[in-house]
Amino acid sequence: MGYGSEQPTGETSHGVYRTTPARTGKMLVIMFGIIIVGGAIFFSMWDYWICCPAPVVAMMAGEDGPTESAVFTGDILSQDLSFIESSDFRTLAFNALPGESGNNPSIQMSVGDKVVFNVDNAGRSFHSFGVTANDEGFSGVVPGSDIGTASNPLKPGEGGTSEFIAGEEGIFYYICTVPGHREQGMVGQIIVGDVSAPVMEPKVVEEVMEPKVVEEVMELESTPVEFSGVISLPMGSGAPGCDDTNECYIPFNTSVSEGEEITWSNDDTAPHTVTSGPPGSPDAIFDSGMLMAGDTFSVTLDDSGEYPYYCMVHPWMTGIISVN
Ligand SMILES: [Cu+2]
């Protein structure tokens, strides 16, 4: 039976369409043209595609966070920033301490410009980075400008990059987003457009601690108190001041027996650590890692002796374990 005889219409030789090499070539040219033009449009908008997280991500980043995405249209600036600390950890800053040149450098940019931050933690404490429009506090961090978070900060020696695109005129602030660190001096201005920047009060190293008083307090409070269930990291220990009375860990000096389990409880709202060693010099005997609000940490020490410890986030917080 022949092929053609099955066609119900009776057509026998025109059922299969054929093309010519010339027509195939033309089709390929049109297809490649579409791909090239479409690709050019797509990649020319690359900065737009990658500039900002999806709106839902931006919404989750903070209740008062910006919801509009800024579009990069201008120049790219680069800014190196290092987290640094005074030796007593009371004064914090970027690049240089207050009064020294290069302290918390101001950044001037135009609407649509992008600043790329190269940030490193040159301190001995924990820090994290972000840009906010809020003139106080640590919230409202612009999505994409953040490096680390208060609960997952940069450890000493760590670093990262981020970027900020100025979507509108005004004053923005780059800050350490660890609660309290901005207030201790880790903040600089980003001046966008032709606006007059408010004069930032230079962070003053206010109280020069009288060493004699501190010694007295230390003597007074450092009599070991027998461990009774839990050592508290009290509310408010994330701000300097609790060290004036040795009340950053309560009790300040805790005595335990060899092999007795010791437990700490973070009763503050801020994250803290319980890290053995003198402030800024962890000795790796014990380390809680980040303790969130309400978290506890336990350790057992088998050798008698005095074990100083501190908080990596707030190195003015110190305590002592005396093992008998
Ligand atoms: Cu910090």
C-alpha cells in the first residue's frame, strides 16, 4: 500500500513541507539576532537585577527598613573601614580613635552613586556592619549594606564587603550594628546630595576612671562566692557601667569544686559570650560562642585555679571562676 493513498484528502505529494538551506540560514540569523539583542538588554541592566533583595527579603530585614530599592545610576566609590577599640574597650570607632586623623571618615556621594565598603575587624571584640537612615540605634539597616549581624558578627581578624546605593538625598549612617557599639562611637556619616550635614558630636572619652576606686571595688567584690545554680548575665550588661561595680556577671567571682558543673544564663536582651581569658585574649579553655537572650551555657573544670573570663561582644564584662 502506498503512503499517499492513506491521505483522506487525496493529496499525495504535498503533505511533507520542506525547506531550503537559504531559508534555514535566514531563520538562524533571526534567532541569533533575538538572543543577542535580548541578552544585551538583560546584561545592560545587570546592576538593577543584582542590586537589591526581593521585596519580601527587604521586608523581613526589619520592620522600619526601607522597602524601596535604590537603582545604581552614578559613580562607584570605595571606602575601607576598620573596626577599632580603645585599650579599655570603652571607646569604639572606625579607622582611628576620636581626636586622631581619619576617625569615622564622612562619605560624600550623589543620589544614584554606589559606595562599596571593605570592612575588617581590627579589634579584639565582635562587630557587625550596616548602613541606616536612622540617627540613633541599630535598626533600619539597608538591605545589602550589612556585613554580619549582632547574632552572627565578625570575629577579630574577619572582614567582608558590602555596598550601599544612595536612593535619595539625605544623611545616612554607617554603624556597627552590635547593640550599644554605635553609642560607644562606631558611627560615621554618609552625606547624599547637597544637604548640610549635622555636626556630629565627637565621641568624648568622658570619665577617666580613677584606678584607686576600681581597685577598691575589685577587692571588695572579688571574694569568691560559692556557686549556687547559675551565674547571671544581668539585664543591661551590654552597656559599659556594670564593670564599675563588678556586676556584669553575677556573682563576679564564683567558687566551685573540681569537676562541678558551672552554668551561666544570659538574662539580658543582647547576645553575649562567656569566654575564658583576660579581655581580648581568649585562651580557649572554655567559650560559649554567642549566647542569645535566655540561652544558658555550662562547663566543667577539673583543675583547681583561677579562671578569668569575659564577653567577646562587650569586653568590659569580666568575671572569675575559682576552682578549689
Ligand atoms: Cu561593634
